[in-house]
Amino acid sequence: MYVRTVLGFLRHVARQAGVVGGRGGAVAIVQRFGGALNLNVHVHVLAMDGVFAPLRYGRTVKRRQTVEWWQLMR
């Protein structure tokens, strides 16, 4: 659910900037055990900060926006 929310937000920001068809990407890994072999289920996520979109009309759009994590959870 977290990854879907982050990627959806990035697509939304890209659409507002005029990027149509932007797609994000992420890798998520479930870790089950801690360093002492104790049960500690949690998820590590590596997500792109932006989207890839088909190049149209020879123009690229680069826009970087800083967003705090709690703004993604609205």
C-alpha cells in the first residue's frame, strides 16, 4: 500500500507538470528476521524520485519537488 501511494503521488505531480503517461518504479523487500535472528518483520523500499515517460516532440521535462513523508499519507 505504501509503494502504491508513493508512485501514485509521483504520477499525479508529473501529470500536473504536463507529463502524460509517466510511470514510476520501486523495489520492495520483506525482511523477516533481525540481526539476532529474532522475528522482526518489516519492509525495505527503494523508490524512484520521479517518473519515466515517453519522449514526445523532442522535449524533456525535469522537475524536482521536495515532499515530506507525511504529505504522502493524506
